[in-house]
Amino acid sequence: MTAKQFFKSKAFKCIVTLLAILLVCGVMLTICNALFFVSAEEKLQRAISKIYGEEVEYNIAEPDSSVTLTSSRVEEVYEITTYEGDYLLKVTGFEGYSGGTVTCWVLANVSDGVKIKKITIDSNVNQSFIWKVSDGALQTLVGKQDAAGFEKFDMDGIKTGASYSMGAISNAANGALEYVKAKYAAASAYLFRGAECAIVLQGGNA
């Protein structure tokens, strides 16, 4: 087959058509990536808005690797300066369905002891039924702190149809609680006692 015959053949036309399709698809993918790209900062703002319902000021804190957690990993930490004692943590809980994970945003406060205030789901790996975990189930998990003798989060009394995913979320909550206690609770208690001493001294001088 000569070059002239090849360029007129069906094989050449098929190759050209495929290349054109690939080119168009590549251009479309590039445009879609540009249109739907969400930066890390925008993801953070969305998480903050979901938790607070408003914009807040914060400082970024580098996760402390010296705080050892067994069933979770702290990914990001933010000190919310708008609300005293608030810390927002992005925590990945392990031991989900099929060995997967669930990453959550966990809001903790250390003003009067350590307490988890809210939990929202950020993302997951291999969790087929995580859509069954409702906001009500997450709030029930948070509410376990109100029980007498509370030590850690568990799934007792929470029925979702996604027990493994809920277990990973519980692990994320426990990881956040343990991390904040280890990292911030002692310092917060010290500052609180210092403020009390200052008030007593001022009263004595008066």
C-alpha cells in the first residue's frame, strides 16, 4: 500500500477520528477541572460554615506527631480565635467497613474541661453505606458526653445500618478528644487558674 492509498484508507480515517475524540475529551477534562476545582482553603471554609454557620477567624496549628493515637490520625488543627477555647480538628478514623476510613471535622472546646461540641463528615474511603449516617446519629454520638461516667465515645444505642462507618466516626471523635486533652487541656487549665488568681489579687487590693 502506498502512502497515498493509506491516507485514503478507512484505517487512516479511523485513526484521525480517534485522535480528534481524544483531543476533544482532553480539552473538556481540562475545562471541567478548572471549573470544578476546589482549593484546600475553600474546603476548609465550607467545613467551618457547616459547623458555625458563619465566617470565623482562626490560626493554623501544626498537628503534633508526639501525641500517639491508635485508631485515628489527626490531619489538620485550627485554633478558632473568634470563640475562646474552640479547636477545629480534621481527624481520620480507622477500622471502617472493608478496612476503610472516615475523615471528620470535630469541634472541641477546652474552656471548661474538654468537650466535643460538633462532628461532621468530610470524606470516606470504601464506606458504601455511610449515607445512612444522619446528622441525628452524629449528634447522638456527641451527646454521649452528658452521660454519667463518660470516658470515650462508642456506638451503643446508635442504629444507622452502617455500623462499621459509625465505628470509624467514633474512633475519629475519640482521637480528637484524646489529642485535645493531651495538647491543650493542661495549658487551658493553667491559664484559667491564672485568671482566677488575678481576680483574687484584684479583690484583695480593693
